[in-house]
Amino acid sequence: MTDSKVVPLHGGPGDRKGASRGADALAAGAARASGERAKRRRTPLLTDPSGDGIVPRPALGNVDFEGNVDFDGNVDVDGNVDVDFHGNGNGNGNGIGNGAIRAHRPRPVPKSGPVLTGKAARTAATRRQKEPRRPKRSDVVTPVDPLTSDPSPSAGSPSPARAGSSLDDLVKFAIATLRGAAAASGLSGDDIERQVAGTLAFVRRRLSGDYTVDDFGFDADFTENAYLPLLRPLYKSWFRVEVRGIENIPSSGGALIVANHSGTVALDSLMTQVAVHDEHPAHRHLRMLGADLVFKTPIVGEVARKSGCTLAANPDAERLLASGELAGVWPEGFKGVGKPFSERYKLQRFGRGGFVAAALRTSAPIVPCSIVGAEEIYPIIGNLKTVARLIGAPYVPITPTFPLLGPLGLVPLPSKWIIEFGAPLDTSVLGPHAADDPMVVFDLTDRVRETIQQTLYSLLLQRRSVFF
């Protein structure tokens, strides 16, 4: 009895068509069997390190068959590997063929579907062979933009010349950007470029330590390139300071500038320092004399030292004047800064005249200075004396904006300022010995105070408005 599921390998005598159909069925069964085995084993792909993707190897396994089989086709194993098998077998025996496993890019295949057999399988294999080969990753050429790329062969990595000039390129880009901003704001591009170059030079000097500090801690390089530039926006744009009588300040030698003090916060001394440096033809630095509280305050004391301030004591003042420096003093002290708005522009007591004695001993001229506009930046309408005693401050002001508006109350009002330097008083005619005569010192102190007070009244009459 013959099983209906068994496919005969050959027919009877002269039955060549039966033999051909048996061979086709055998090839289809072998293809299905090889695909199932590959799915079970999950053998990793074999690739050639040289990049050809072909690893020659002998075909494994014995094939028993009767008849001649010439199989030349591709079998897709799990959609990832194409196996090209070329083998010949004759009669009953072992068929040995040489084959190659060629790794290709995975092709999407359906996970389920009809299995092609016989002529249909050979037709599909032939069609896949005729399909154009997909380009390798190394064959893909990326388009290059000639405007943005480096034409050199090693454009992928920056050359030493490009790496070395990166800082210069950054500086050029920053200057070009600032030039555009200056053109939009109406400023000169040359000024912007000069400021950028000066800032870079300042940073280089600070890193290399190429700057000097005098015995009082004054750092001229820091003052000119970092400290004064921060104050200039307030000086020029916010308070719009108008300077008069700058020619009364000597171009060389020691001199003592004496000014009135006001404003709740001592911004008047800072604006006077900017005015002397920027408006005077010699661009002299004003060495201010400050109280002890200034140097005890963190950060403020260090900045004050670097910007030229020193302790308001006769020995320091005399050393500055004797060395030809331009010193500045505000004799009213905290009494003038913290006075209520109702007493604005009324000078307080000038102390015992210690500044006059220092000027007499060094024969330095005294230049009276009158400042109008500082009284209105923080109008004091009250004083928290209890809080001031607890924190060790001379006063804690209450203004129309502080502490009601919180941090916004610290913004000064944009009043219009006028700074006028009066005619200098010559002290050399009295001689150094006059500093030991209290009557001469008191008389000269009152004379300087009265000059400043009368000048303040005159400037108030000339002022059209507080803010214009």
C-alpha cells in the first residue's frame, strides 16, 4: 500500500515528468527545511572584516537523491541572509557544493504567508537577483556646501590654524555685533571697538599680574577700566550731571576739594570722582577721604580701597597732598547725608576743621565744590532710629519709595545734577605753622563753608526744575 503523503522520487519506466515533479518537490521541501532550521538556530551573520561582506565556506550536509539536480538560486533565511548555493549531484551519493553566504541589508518580509514552491520559487529568486544592489553606508556621499565647509581634505577635524584663531574670530564677531548695536543706538562703532579692545587688554593684565597698587591700595588700572565705567551710565544718562568750573582744579600738584554731602546714600562723592576724571583735561584721579564705616562694610571697603579711597584722618590726608595727589573731603559726614528732606541744602557743621589743617601743613590749595540735585534722589521723610541702633547704622531712612516698594525703593530718582567747582583758596600765603593756630583754622573753615552755601543758593535759583 502506498501512503498518499509520500511523494515518489521518480515514476515508472519512461515517466520523466514524474521524476521532474519529484525533484521540484524535493527542492521546495529543502528550502522550507533550511528556513525552519535557520529560525531555530539563529546563527549570527558571518561577515568579512575587509568589508566585502562575503565569507567563502563549504556547504555542510549530505544530500541523497536520485537523478540530476541543478539548483542555482537564493533562499531568504528569516529575511536577513541570502544564501547563494551552487551544487551538482549525480546518482546516489553525496552532493558537495561550494557556496557563499553574502550579508545584505535586512529586507522586510511578512511573518506569515504562503510558501512558494517549484517554478514560482525559482521565478522569485531570479527576480531578486535582478534587483539593483542597495548602496552601502560607505557608498553614500554627503553633499558639501562650499560656502560653509572647509575645502581641505581634513575638514572633519579643525586644523591647528583654525583652532589657534578661534579667539580672534570670536573677538571679531563680538566687535561686529557691537558695531551693529552701536549703529542702531546712534553710538560710534569706533568707540565700541575701542572699549572692547580696552576690556580685553584689562583682562589680560589682570591674569598676568601686570598692574600696580600704591601704598593706600589704590589700583588705577581697576579704577579706569572697571570701576568708573560702571558709574558712567548714572553720571551721563540718569543724573545728567552738568559740571562747571572744572578749570579751577589744578592740572598737577596736590589740592584739596571740599564739598557738601547729601542724598541718603553717598552717591554725590562717586559722581564727583567721575566728573573730575572725565571732565578735567588731565583726567586726574580724586582720592576721597571716607569714614570708618565705609571700610568696615564687606565688599564696599575693598572696592573703596581699590578706587582710591582712604581713611579720613590727618596723617593720610597730609601724605596724599604732600605726594601731589588730588584729595576730596565731605566734612558734613553722616550728618549731611542723613538729614531730613525739610533741611535740604542747609549745610551742617564742618567739624573741627581737620581738613583745613592738613591743607595748611602741605600748602595745598582748597577748592570749594557745590553739588545740587543729590538731595532729591532719596528724600528722607522719616528715620527708624531703633532699627539703626540695633544694626549699628547711623540711620535707617524712610523715603516715599522705601521700604514701601521693597527693592524698587532703592532705585534713586532721576534728578538733574549740577556740580560747580569754585575758585581755589591759596593756603601757601599763611604758611605751614598756621595749622597750629586754632583761630586761623576755624576762620578758614567757616570761609569755605560759607562759600559753598552761597553757591548752593545761587545754583538753586538758576535751576528750572528738579528733574529737567
